[in-house]
Amino acid sequence: MTGGKVLLDVKNLKQYFPIKGGLVGRTINYVKAVDDVSFTVHEGETLSIVGESGSGKTTIGRSIIRLEQANGGSVMFDGEDLLNLSNRQMRKKRKDIQIIFQDPYASLNPRQTVYQILNEAMNIQGVGNKSERRQDILNLLETVGLGAHQIDLHPHQFSGGQRQRIGIARALSVRPKLIICDEAVSALDVSIQAQVLNLLKKLQRKYKLTYLFISHDLGVVRHISDRIIVMYLGKIVEISGKKDLFETPGHPYTYSLLSSIPRTRPTGETSDRIILHGDMPSPITPPPGCTFHTRCPFAFDKCSAVAPQFYTAREGQEVYCHLLDKGAVDFGEMRKID
């Protein structure tokens, strides 16, 4: 689902973490966790961000909601740049932007009951009076598949899947417009993952929610996404609709991710896979030019010298790769390029 109003517009976002050294703890270098990232999120859609560990996907989510203070760029939400708001202004804005954390065990206060956890968020944001909030909490528990009899229980009395449902209820409790799902199902069993994903989709339809969904699991992303961003070493390498990305990936890194998914094939049938060699380079000293060129089987001289710009492979599919400048529009044509 795209084409609606732009709800979130991220431009040239940078998040560098300082490395301290020496006797006086001076900054001697930076970890370039997110480097010049731009994208938009439309009302009612699910935009997913995927990539391997260290790609910067979680840092993007934390920078948007200002759990980390970005070093540069802009994050326009409903006409306001979140990076320029005061702490007090941002606290009010968080009513419209909520986050579901990865670990349902660590993200809930073990000393509070379910009622206290949800009531605290609503009270801080000024949602209703005490009696209205209690009724809202009972309704929320029913919405996320929990019972009214569980309202006075503590987090340790729930399973992992139930705890994540409490986290979802907490995010919904202040009636947000945008929810950032940071690896929201990665800590759950596969059967529970499916239940939570289906719940998120149901809630999206019911409340007209917009999701920024962060995950390393391509199967999960395929199930829930409208559009997908692929990250590598702090940079975007591809932005595409779900169908195009899975059927005709435009970047070698995207193809390598897809080709790594185990599949059953008839005996004797070969797979057309990209095997990446070596590890991801350090985000402290990323390679010049295209950051992927050190592992790319199609790299040529320009890749190590000039950082590529976005090229349009097809409508709605933008790829950050010099191969498109040479005429490739899908992986099959990449193999034909000298």
C-alpha cells in the first residue's frame, strides 16, 4: 500500500558513534552506523528495513524516535523535524510515534502489573481519566488476544508471545500514527511469530496504522511488507516493492540475501546463487566508493573509487549500484556484463 500521504520523510540521516581514546578520552574516530540514509513512509503502509547484523537498521529506528541523537539529516513527521524539537516537545510527539522492542522479557518492568504498564504510558500522554483508561486497557487486552482476568498479573506470569502482545498493547495505548517494530518477532518461536504478525496486520487495518518494520528475517518481511529497504554497512542499497524485490532483485547484495534462503529443489536442479566471501568491513573505516565492492562478484574499477547514486531499475525500484549505469536491470543481466 503506497501512494498515500507521506507520514515520515527521512533525509540524509547520519548516526556516528564516537570512539574515545587516550588519557583524556578524546574522540579519535567514529563508528558510522547510519550514513546518509533517505526514505519516505506513507500513511497506512508497512515499510520494512532488512540487512545483516551491523547494517544500521535498528539504529535508524532508534534515531527516528530519538532514543539515539542523530548527527545530521532531518526526520520530518507530520510537517515537523523531530531532530530539531526540544526534549519536552519530543515527549509530546512520542504519542504519535511508538516502538515495539525486540526483547519482550527486557522491555517490560517486572515490578509492574499489566494495568500499571499500560496505564503509565496513557497517563504520561494524557489519554483519558483514570476510569476511562482502565476501560481502554481492558479493551486493549481483548484486542491483542489477552483476557481481562490478566490485567493484574506481572510480566513473569506470561509466555514470550503474551509478553510481546503486552508490548503491542502498550504501543497502541496512546493511539499512535506510526509504530516502529524493532525485530518485534525475532525472539519468538515460529508458530508464535505467525500469530503476532497476523495480529499486527489485523491491528493495522482496524486502526489505520503505519509500520516501520525492522527485521533480519526475509520470510517475516515477505509476509508483512508493502515496500522494503535493504541496508548494508550503514547505507541503503535498494528500495523496492515487495513483489519486485523477491522476484527481480536489482542489487547483488539483495540477490545474495535471497539466494541464501534454503529451498527444496528436484534432484539435479542447480541453484543460481551468489556466495559472498569474507566478512562485512568495519563501520569505523568503510571501504571507499561502493561499500559492498569488497564482497561483490560483479565489482569493477569504478566501484572502488566512486560512491554510486540511486538508479531506477523499474518503477518503484531504486538501486544503489553502478551496474545499472551499465545497463543491467535484473540479476540475469548482471551476469552478462563484463
